[in-house]
Amino acid sequence: MHGAPTDREGFAQRGQDYYETFLRAKLEPAHRGEFLYLDVETGEYELDADEVVAMERATANHPDSVFYILRVGYPASVYIGASPEVSPA
């Protein structure tokens, strides 16, 4: 799939399914917290603790790809406000 996906929910589900099936056991817990940029069509990915570095590598190596992005070991790649691991003061 090169270019923008027309079915965003389907694309996200395919990305999550690929991660669960092929990558979760391989990447967790050794890479917990790192950012994963996954090309759902090829299964190739870039992984880095720095989201910008992972994104730059992914787009340089796969300029026409659309990526499924996640943070390894977390339900979301970023949080607005306090993260679930931070307790209120």
C-alpha cells in the first residue's frame, strides 16, 4: 500500500494484527517504550527510542510507504496530559 490508505480503521487493524502476530514476542520487553514504524505491506520496520529518529529512518528507507506507528509495550504511542505511569501529585 503506497500512498494514503482509504480505509484508516482497516489499515490500523492490519498494522496491529501484524504486530501481534509477528513482532510482539520478538520486541517486548527488550524494546519497551521504543517507537516502531511498520510498513504493513512489506513487514519492514524501523525501531528507535527517539520517535523522530525512527520516523526519519523509516521515511528515508521507504519514501513511498504509509506507516503503522506504535510504541512498543504501550496502548498508544503518545499521551496528552499525564501518562498512565505517572501518579497525580
